[in-house]
Amino acid sequence: NDIEYIRSTYYNMEEIARFSSSLGKFVGYTEYGLKQADYWNKDPSYLAAMKAQKETVCKHNIDIW
């Protein structure tokens, strides 16, 4: 339970939005990022895919590292 998958989105070297598996949703950090996060959070299939990344990326590699 202490593993967290984070996917950040950047534009011009500035983080505009981030998905956190702990929150289970996207969070925006700029005006554009807020709009994008709202758009992505309304898509249940995209959210499900992001939530599944914790299982496929993080938990799959935990024993390797």
C-alpha cells in the first residue's frame, strides 16, 4: 500500500498536471492543467487505465528493485 504511481505532464518544462494513484485522479497545477485534469477525470476508461499502471508498472517491478 505504500507504492504510488505518479504520471506528470509537462509543457515548457513546467508541470501542468499530475495523476496520482493515491488520489485516483488527475490534479492540475496551471490554468491549462486544470482544464486538462478535468477533461481526463471525466473519462472513466482513461482513469481506469491510469489506475492499472500501478499494478503493471510498479508492483510488477517491485521484486526486481
